[in-house]
Amino acid sequence: MQIELVLALISAAVALASAAIALWGQVRTTRLAADLEGLRVTEQRRFDAERATARYREPLARAAYDLQSRLYNILQQNLLAVHLERGDERERAYVIDNTAFLIAQYFAWTEIVRRDIQYIDLGQDEATRRLAKIQDDLAGSFQTDRHSRLFRVFAGEQRAIGERMIVEDARGPSCVGYATFLDRLAVGHDPLVENLRKDVRALGADPAAARPRLVALQNALVDVLDFLDPQSIRFPRERRSKVTTGQGFVGTQSRT
């Protein structure tokens, strides 16, 4: 009788041990599966962030390069005095309209990138978070009231201008070209774009007033380029140098 009891107790203990081991194995498996899922989600977020950055790297960099180059020419090459004040009607129209276009074009690509990035967990990707910070700093340079009113564009206005410049096609969102921009100017009136054109005209009469803001914008755009093209593969390093507030006209050949 005692032997049967002992055997029963041993069997019960073995059963309990087996159950405990099985439960422990299930818990381990569940935890491992959760850890693997967490890694998968993290890598997917990182991949999405990198894809969003890579998808628009070239057009955003090009828009930043074109605008900073125009600002460099205004600040350093006396562009407005040469073409706006002493130029003919064609040259004046080009400087006014094209400068407004370059600003609007940058707003468009900024808005396109913002739309993609807002769906990504920026906390999971340092590079994407840095891009968002650089973009925010540049937007702040446009809207700050620390400088003159020339080229002051509020955050909502920046987005509105960008939205109106965006077109959708089979490849996704893009920015209208300069020809389409001119066609729109010819047939319609956009008060926000017209404000940019007025500021270019006013800048020709008093370039010093807007210099602090334009210098801040040009410097911030170079930061965007340094982020998007750190090895200077697409855009030469010597053609994206930062202007300082105290610099005057250097009298060398225009960069654009």
C-alpha cells in the first residue's frame, strides 16, 4: 500500500514538473515571439523612415540647393542691383518670378516630405528626427518676427503655398515646374505668391533690411544640404558655403 502511495506521489510530482516545464516553455516561447515582433516593428519603422527620406532626398536637396544659391547671389553677388534695378523688363520679371518660384518650390517639397514623415515614429530613427528638426528650424527662420517683415512667411502660409504647388501623378506627389508656375501667374492671382513677388521687388530698394533673415535662411538651407548630401556627391561643397551677416558683396561670378 505504501509503495503504491509513493508511486502515486512520484507520478504526481513528475506530472506537475512536466506541466511546469511545459508552462515555462510556453512563456519563453511567448516572450521570444513578442521580442521578435518588437524587433520586426522597430526595423519596419526604421525602413519606413529611411524610405521616406530616400524617396525625396534628391528633389528636396535640389530645391534646397537652388534656393540657397539664389539667396547667395542676392546676398553676395549683388544680383538685384544687376538684374532688378539695372536690368531690362525681361531680366526684372525673371528675377522676381523665379525667386518666388524657388521659395514656393521648396515649400512644396517640404510639405511632401512632412506628409510622409508624420506617419513615422520619429523616436525610432535618429536621422529622420534630425531632418524634421532641420526643417522646423528653417520654417522658424521664415516666420520669426526678429527680422524685418520682408520674406516673413507664417507656418500656415508656408504650408498653403506648398500645397498649391503639389501635383499628383502615377509616381506620387511632385512639384509643378517653372513653366506651369508662370502659366498660373498669367491666368490667376495667388495672394501668398504675390506677397513673395512684392518682397523681391521691395528687396531691390532696401536689401539691407532683409539681410539677417536671408542669411539665416541661406545658412539653414545649407544645413539641409549637408544632411541630405553629406559627401557633396550631388552638390559641390564650394557652391554651398554659408554667408555670414557681416559679409558684403564679393563681386565674383554668380552661382546660378
